[in-house]
Amino acid sequence: MKSIAILLGIIVILSTIIVFLQFDTDDINKVPAIDSDNDGFYDQVDAFPDDIAASVDTDGDGYPDRWNPGKSQGDSTSNLSIDDFPDDPSASLDTDGDGYPDRWNPGKSQGDSTSIPPLEIDEFPNDKNAYKDTDKDGIADYYDINDLVDLSLNIKLQKFKVTKKVDLIKWAQVYFEVYIDGQKFVLDNNGRNWKVWLNQEKTISHDSIKFDIPDDTKKEIIKIEIVMMDNDLFGTDDVIDLNVDSLEKKLILEFDNVKNSVSDNGIVKGPQAVLWYDIIYPENEIPDKDSYNRTYSWSFNNKNWKFSMKIPVDLYDSYINYNIRRHPQSELEIRKYITSKDEIVKEISNTLLNLAKKENFNTVETVNFILAFVQRSIVYTYDNVSKGINEYWRFPVESLVDKQGDCEDSSVLFASIMKCLDYDVVLLLYTWEENNQNQGHLAVGVNLDGFYGSYVEYNGKKYFYCETTTISYVVGKLPPTPPEIHEDPEKIIHV
């Protein structure tokens, strides 16, 4: 009996412990159900527990898939925006609704895209018809008559020879009229004519004719006409016959915008003269998924220059997605755009310097040589045209790939190159008000010893003005407009 009593006692004690443990466990599991924002979704499952407007974020990127029933962005207490790509964490915003994101989410890139195929950034986020600019000419492929090249012409007349008398005398006074798509250019001997005897070969020295073809043109063919003229002192100037196959005496060529080709062979032998010429145009750029192939051409000291380079796509994208204000306000922010230590900037700086050294250019000539490169390579384009926003500062690599930009882009590129080559440079920021709107201009100052020209003084040094947007302006020469640049800049920023 005693044993049975002990056994029953043990059973009672164990039962009590089990009941106690069961009660304790249940009590622990009863976590209070909290809905902080009172939107009908408990905090445990609400991706935005403190915002009543939304609760679901499938890809976990911080942008809601949709608004809660009866809610909108106006109800959001944390300024949420709907995710246009709710299943892809790499992007969220698609302003024009064309299926291509405006930008990557912070810290993300195309490599993070979970879509198949991966998402591509919309280069024209406010145009639902366009998203890509293959040749980086500023015109979307959708509108571009040739999306593999930035269409342009560079015409150089090299030499000529008059082979038959144009009038009674055995010599001629020659000048040329060149028409490109109806636009007239006159080439002469620095305001005079080239005086030549019959069968005398004459080399022509002149700046090549640069002609930019609008890439959104509807014309498949651009007509080029070269007219060789003989100046007549006592009558009407005569046209020297260059065309053996036509009733017209002028040379007529056609440039095919679609095929990016021209109907020429570089020499024409007409009934009265021979002309040697060169027509240069960019080659089609076959897209390379790993790098952008860019060719730069410009003129300096009556000579044409050209070189090509590859710029990694990843590097370009890293600058595009760099977390920085694109309308910098402080000097510290502005200095961040000067990337003189970037490998691409180093490469292009050394290339330019080596070309200058081969020509035995002195210091000033080298500055002007590089300045001409920037002036010709970066086509002036307003930000609202190229980027769809009023203000967008480009890093040098962006400008080198895009080959377009406005004053701050070309100035930042030039300053980065010059600093890379150990020149002492400053940025010159001019601001003024016009029609009740703030206006501005950015230029560069280069410190040069024993030089004369327009300059600003900073810390006891003279920095000579360099205009990066206008062709043919050299160091120390101020353009006539805008007049505000003839006054002291608002800021001088040493870089």
C-alpha cells in the first residue's frame, strides 16, 4: 500500500508540472497582434508597418507593389511611390510607362535585375516611344535614321590643278563654293584667291568644313556640291568645269544617311580642272556589350586629327548611377566631378600629350590643342534635350561616351585632362539673372607663366580663360557673349 501511495504521489506531481509547462508555453506563444498603422495588416506581414497607404513589397526593394484599398500616394506618411517593377529589386520607377526603368535603385545595377531578359535603363525616361540611343548621338533609336552612327561630314579640299583656259588668259584666280544640303560654305586663300598658272598643282590650306547631320532627319540622301570658281576682275566670275558627265560644271556627290556612305573616290578630273578632296565621316559603331567604341576627330593648325578608344560599359554605368547631386551647389560637390585619376581620363590625356609632343608643340600650343579636342568632341547640347531635365552635370567619362553636353560638361572634361597632365587649373563659375531666371556659365582657367590674354587672378596667380564650348577660341580669348563672362566670376574653384 505504501508503494502504491508513493507512485500515486509521483503521478500527481508530474501531472502538475506538465500542466504548468503547458500553460507557460501557451502564454509565451500568445504574442500580441499589432497593427501600428491600422491598415488591416499586422506588422509581422506589413512591409510598411508605419505607413497606412501600402503593405506589400514583393521584391523587398522598399517600393510598394500597390496601394492598400481606398488609399493613394496622398495618404502615404513616408512619401512612398508605387513600384513599376514589383518583381524586380533592381528598379522601381518608369515615368513614361514603356517598360524600361528611369534608373537603378540605390546600390543596384543591371546585374541585380531578376527579369528575363534583364531590365535596361531608359535613356529617354519621358518618351514612351524611345528608350535607347545606340550610337550616343542624343537621338533615340526610334527617331534616328541611322542608329549605329552619329551622322556628320568633314570635307577637306586638298589640292587642285587648272588644266584648260577658263577665259583668254593662261592663269586663274581660284576660290571654291561648297554646298551641303543647301548650306553654303566659301573656301578661299584667307580672303584672297589662289592665283595659279595652267597645269600648276596647288595645295590648299584651310580648315575642313564640319557639317553635323541631324540624326532625326527624314532625308535619306544629303547632296554635296563643290563649285570651283575663277574670279574675274572685270566681269562675272566663271565656273571652272569639274564635271565630265553632266551638263552642270560643279561636282555633285551624294551622302547616304541610311547606309552611311558617300558616292566619291577622292579625286575628280573634269574638262577644265582636277580636284583632290577628302570626305570623312564616322564609321558605324557596332554595339559592344562590354565597351563603347568611340572615335574623336578635330582640326588644329590646319591639320586633321583622329583617334579611337574603348570605354567599359560598367565604368560608364558606375558614373551614371553615382550617388551625387547632378546640380552641385557647393565647391566640394563641384570638385568631385574632376576625375583626373580615372583610368580613361589618364589614357585620353596621355594620348593627347603624346600627339602634341610629336608636333613639338610648346606649352601654350599644347593647351590650345587639347582645348580644340574638347570643343570639337563634345557637341553642345542642352540638358533638357539630352537628359530630359533642366540641369545634369556629367562626369568626364559620361561626356566622352555621350559626345555631347553643355558648358559644365565640356569644362569638367577639359579641367580633368589638364589636371591629369599637372597643369594648374581652376573652374570659373559665372551666374546672372535674365528674364527673372537664374543663368550660368562654366569655363576653365589655366595658369601659364609669361602669357598674355584674358585672365582672372586667384591667390596671386593668373589663370587664363579657356572657353570649352565654342570652336576656334584659344586660351586667353573671351567670346563676346554672354557679356557677364567679361566680369569677375561668382566663384573661382581651384581643382
